[in-house]
Amino acid sequence: MSRTRLAAAATFVTLLAAAAPPRAQDAAGAGGFDWPSHNLDLYGSRYAALDQIDTSNVGRLELAWSVEMERDHSILQVTPLVVDGVLYYNDAAGAAFALDAASGERLWTSDFDPDSISKRVTRPRGPGYGGGRLYPFYGTTVFSVYPATGQPDPAFGDGGRRDIVAAALHHKYPDSYPPDLDPAALGHQMMAPPAYHDGVLYAGVGLSDQHIPGGLVIAFDARTAAIRWVFNTIPQRPGDEGYDIARPTWGDGLRAGGGVWTMPAIDPELGLVYVNAGNPSADYDGSGRPGMNLFTNATIALRMETGEIAWYYQAIHHEVWDIDHVTGPILFDATRDGRTVRGVGAGGKNCLMYMWDRATGAPINPMVEMVVPTETDVPGEQIWPTQPFPYNARGVLMAPFCNTWPMVADPADRPMARQLYTPYSMTHGYIVAHGGSSWGPPSFSPRTGLLYMTAKDGTIALIVKPVGDSIEIGQGRGGMTSQVSSRRNQMPPELTISAYEPISGEQVWQARAPTVSPIGVSGNLVTAGDILVQGTDTGGFYAFDARTGEQLFEYMSERPVRSSPMTYQVGGRQYIVVVASNRILAFALPAS
């Protein structure tokens, strides 16, 4: 069972903004409502204007249909899409699928010859969609297919496919990377689908922990796959956007990491695309990269037409804990006490909630640089002496969305507990908080005026292996190169869902649910029926009252839920869908 804590801030009155995210559907028209993008709309709001399922009846949900995939078709972290009554998804083995969204009946399967695809790690989180095309992806290759048939669009790239990362690197650095480059050799990997707007796709590329030469944001033509522009989150040479700002924040060694793990968000009115860049590499030894290491662990606003930086904010300086600034970004319009804010929010594994004015990058409430521990026994390491901490409108530290102190269970281990941002050691297994939010997206409801973040309580004790600047590009081994050992069993993990009022910065409520692991968490969604939906790796699938956090529904799957849910309406019936391991579960109210 989950538990809920309702803060005093729940009594605050919130006035709601009238503006809706671009291309979000205001209501279910003609009995139908689509979920056409991983995070539903350009803002990444994950707010569905559907209220057939609401707080009064969500407890009556039942399994309407389910589809089980064969074992070799992994869909572990996939969020399907629905367009015009058809449900689409892709797997990690090089295939895409279309189902009847009302029954789960398979309509077509498209196999993209996975042996020909460049990939090192493949955990796609679902396809993209826009302009009448479906965009599955595998590794670093994006495909364009006709939704009605699954057949490739020959006008896109080479017969319907293009290794978009190889093309982007050759476009940006033609003297360094040939057009037939295998990006997997550099450690590059797409994890989230591209965002679509007005004929252009915007894709983020990781993986930081593979020691990549900077994460990439790629804008490319949705019909032809022609590259429009490329932004590197760690500028590598003069001429790269932001090079003059970032270069003094690194040493003379390789500049690596900064992968983009999640889907970009877009504000067409401002002409900006927003991304979160992850951690620098090596993960735990920063001695080879003295300085703040821009633009890693930052939220970055780029101009849609050019890829130029409009503004950025680094949430963690010179990061050596692998606490990526990864969750979101999510855009929202909120009004309170006559004050309207067009905001952007983001979070990560440090459990802190960051929110800014999305036009200027100014924090909605103060973010204060505070002194943190700097003592380290890693040779040559220079820990940054301060980190930004978000405050609320009352001048009080914002309530974190998960633990920032390790609540160690074993009394014998408690003397090793340390505060947030304590550097890891070569000799002492200090225990620090390490759970947080992850790739799972947050949501925002214009009805409640609340932003919802999912995370986990957790800990880690890690021993550093000094590596300096010795790691070759593409050889990060998921961050393992700079650690001797780690363990995470000092504190029972627990999943948290936290609701924030953005303008005041108050945490209005927090609900809790069981979880198996202390890291890696999927996202949530919220609806006009004032329900918030979340799955967990225990197999639990929950619905909460979006205003109070009260648990209203629970379903226990035999398999873990590591994907983010979605909802749609077809034939006048609303469905809520989530993937549990290799099984698609579709819930609805009883047909009668």
C-alpha cells in the first residue's frame, strides 16, 4: 500500500492559467483523444484532458485487454503512442508494431533489420510521431514509416532510415568524423524519441557514462532527415556554440559526458527548445576535468531555428556523484495571487526541484549557492566549493522530493552516513543519499496547478578508482571505469510522488509506494479527472487523487512496471495503458 503526506500548503488557493500546451487536445472530440507523443504535447505536460475516469470511479478500473510480447521483443521502458485509434510502439530488437487501440488486435509489424543498426545499448522508450509519419528508433538510427502500413517512407534518408547521429557528427565536424562513422564506437546512444514541431524533429543523444565527446541535440528535417543544426552540450572546439563560455570550465584533457537522456520540450511562441544535459565523465573522478564542466548537469534553452543558446542554468557544478540532472524538462503556465509565470521545471538524482522562468532562465524563487564538503583523498581532485539549492517563496529551502540524507538501517553503518554532495573516497565507504528521479517524466495539471515528480529514496556507498584523464572516448563502461565497488543496501528504498505548486515552491503533498531498487524510476501522468497514475518496479500500478495524494486504485502485475503510462479515448471509452516488462496492459471502466 502507498502512504500519503499532505502538507499545510494544500490549503493554499491556486488560480489556474488559461493557456494550454500547444497541440494538446482540450477535450475528447467525437469520442476520441490521442496520445501522439511520448510526453503527450510539446510542453511535455503529460496532462490529458480526459475525465471519463475520475476520482469517483477510478477504483472500478479493470483490465480491458492485454498483449504479451515474445521474449526477444523487449519493450521494458516503452511508452506507446495512440493516433486515430491505433496504438504504436517499437521494441529493442528492431521492430515496430501497430495495434487496434480498442482491442489490442495486431494490425501490422515492421522489422527494420536490426543487424544493420548501429547500437551498443538499446532501450528505446517508444517512437516519435508527427506530420503523418511514425519515427521508431534503434541505437542511433531513426526510421520514418507510414502509420497505416508500417512501410518505410523512401524520401527519408536512405530508403526510410538514417543514422542520425553519424550524420550529425559529420555535419558538425566533417574533418573528424566520416559519414559512415559508427557512433556506438564513441558511446553515443538515443534513449528517448525525438520531439516534432512544424516539419522538424529535435532529438537528444547520450550516453554520458560511456565517456562520449559531449551530448548532442540534433534538429533534422522530418521528411528528408537532412540535418538543420547540431548543438554539443560540451563544446569541443572554437566555433561550437557556447565554446567561449564553456572552455574555461574544463582542464586540458578530454571533455566528455553531458548526454541528453530525455525528450526535448518546445515552446513555439518563444521559439525555444529545452533539454537537460547529464553528468560529466569520468563519473566519480573529476581530477582530469577541473572546473564547473559546462554545460553538463544543466537545463539549456536553445533557439529552435539555429541551435544557439538562449540561456542555461547548471544545477550541479563539477559533478562527481553520478546524480544526473536528467528529469524533464517540463514546461508549464501557472498563475497564483495575480502572478503568472511561464515556467520550466527539471530534477534529478539529487532530489532537488528546479524551476525557472522559461523565457529568461531566471529562477522563479531564489536558488542559493551554498557551501558543500570539499575534502577528498582522490589525487588531483578539485571539488567545487558551492552548489545551488532551490528555496521557496517564503525563503525556506524547498522540500526535496526524496531523501537527501541516508537513513541507514544498520546502527553499525550509521557513522559512515554523510550529507548530500560529500565526495566519494578511495578508502572510506561513505554512505550518501542516491536515489532521486530518473528518465521518468513529470507531469503538470492546469486544473490543480500542481507539478508532479516521481522519484525514489535510496543510498549508495562507493569506493573511487582514480583514473584522471586516462579513459578513451567511448570506453566509459557505464561509469564503472572510475569505481572500485559500490553497494546500495543501507536503506530500504521507497518510491515517492511529490506535488509542487510552482510559484510558491511549496510541496503540497507527497505519496509513497513500495519499490524494489533505489534508482531508475518511470514517470507519471495526470488527467482532467484529477487522477495521477504511476507504476512501480514491484508490479504495482496506482492511481492517486491529484489534489490530495490519496491512493484510489491499485493493481498488482506479476511483472515490474518500468515504463511511463499513457491514456487515450477511442470509441467513447477512455483507456489507461502501461507496459509491465513485456506485457501491454490496457485498463478501462467496465463496458456496461
